[in-house]
Amino acid sequence: MTSTTGSRRGPYAKTRGRVATVREVSYDLVRESGHRRVTLAEVARRARLSEAQLLYHFPSRDHLLVAALDHADSRTSEEAAARRSPGDDPEAALAAAVESRLSDRHVLRLFVTMSAEATDPDHPAHAWAARRREGVVAAYGDLLRRLQDRGWAHPDVDPGQFGLRLMALWDGLQVQWLVDPAFDLAAEVTAGFRLLAGHDAVPPAPPARG
């Protein structure tokens, strides 16, 4: 007897595999030569798909660019590590995450471009930007709570507001850095991080009892 469960899993697994391959290929093309040179034909060729097969999963070039961002997001382990494990020096951890993202300007330019396109509710990047905002704000909020528990961040800072403001600060400064990279982006982001967390206004610890 043929397993119904097995027959169902096969096509789904194949679809997931194709989607993952296209995401990776699109990301690699962006890294190689920038998002403006990504084409449906070249992605299909590298992914070993027909253009019809590619268009079934990714109906437009913009969908491919969003797929490249999805793959980039999955690779951003440095930033996630900085949020989860700030260590003894959270500013240094954040600065390292900023520098890591600056190492590939092609991907950064794609991120900035798609963030702008995402303001259109009908653009494929709109849903990606909404998912990213929710995840990033929540992660930064969790980071703040851990820093508050350690006494590094001010206890009155609201985690949700902190997360949104830090994301806006970092994203906005990246745009300015791409226009003119004369300033130290990592230094500016960490300075804002320190200010938003209220680090310099943390109340002094009560004196130890003798």
C-alpha cells in the first residue's frame, strides 16, 4: 500500500527545496554584483529551473529581491547573537553587529531600497518589512529587559518603545552612511543605543550592608 502521508510530503518538500534554493541564489547574485543586476533568467538558470517554474513561486523580480532579503535575514547571526548575549560589554557587541552588516554594501543597498518600496502596501516587500519590524522590535525589547535586570539599562525605559526607536535609529543611520560613509556608523548607533537605554541615568546601586 502506498503511504498517503509520504505522497503528500514529497511535493511539499520539493517546493520548500526550490524556494530555499531560489532565495540563496538570489542572495548570492546580490552579493556578487548588486540587486540591479538580478534577473529572472539568471536566477532560473542558476537554480536549474525553467522560468515558468520560477515564476510559479516568485511572480516578479521584486519577489526575488525580497527572497534575497529573507535569506540575508536568516544569515544575520551576528546581530541575533548581540541581542541574545550582550556579554559584559553590550555596546561592543552591538558595534560588532553593525560592522558585520557593513561588510557587504550590495546587500545593505538592497535592504535600504526594499525598505523604501515597502511603504507601498501592494509591494512584495511590504509583508517582509512588517515581519521584520515585529521581530526586531521584540528582540530589542528582550535585550533591554536583560540589560535592565543586570542594572545596565534604566528600569523605567519601555521595552517596546526602545525596540522601535533603536531599529529606526540604526536603519536611518545606515541610509545616511550609504550616502556619505565619512562618519563612524557603529559609534553613532552605539551612542544612540546607550542613550535610548538610559544607561547614563541608571540609579546608583544601594550601598552594601555591612
